[in-house]
Amino acid sequence: MLDKRTTRFLSAVAKICDDGSYKIIEKAELLKEMHFRGMDFVALEQMVRYLKDNEMVDLKYSDENVFCLTVLPKGRVAFESMRRKTRDLVKVPNKTLIIIVTAVFLASLLGSMLGAIFAKLM
């Protein structure tokens, strides 16, 4: 199971290497893409090593400033399943959304009317 930082790293690399070829990616660019506090080059190298050990990415070259890597099929499957999960969690049918908004509106209207009636009686 991947943690949030590694998941975001894999998704950033998968978007960059979308055609399946090796890409040269600057570490600074990845840090900007990740938006996590406390991230540094050492953490990026640890994530690459972890993903490489789990056969999700293939690292061809690495130095102080850049990685040359690609996403392997196992990494693509993990990326697609994460993307599908987030898309399925957010998806609410429009008909259900309209029913919920209408019910909330009517309940608040009824509540305010009953509150006004009770206030007038007392």
C-alpha cells in the first residue's frame, strides 16, 4: 500500500511519462508538483527507490538534479486504480443531488415557518 506522498509522486510521474517512454524529470519540478511540506531531494530518492523495488517505476539514471525514469505496467495499474477510486468517490448522480438540495430547502423552509409560529404563540 502506498502512502499519500508516494501516491502523489507516482501520479505526477505517470502524468509526465504518459506515453510510456523514459523522461528526464527535474527534482525541483517534482517537489513543486507534490505540494507537501518537509519534502526534499532525499525523500524523493527514497520514494523512487521504494517504487523501483516494487517494480512500479524503472530508474535509468539519477544525479543531484534529475531523474530519468518511466512508469512500469504495475505502476500504471496502481495509478489507474487510484484515479478510478477518487473518481468513483466523488461521483454523485445529478438526480440525487437535486433531490437532496430540494429536500434540504423544504426542510429549512418548514422549520423556519414552524419557528415563527411557535414564537408568535409564546
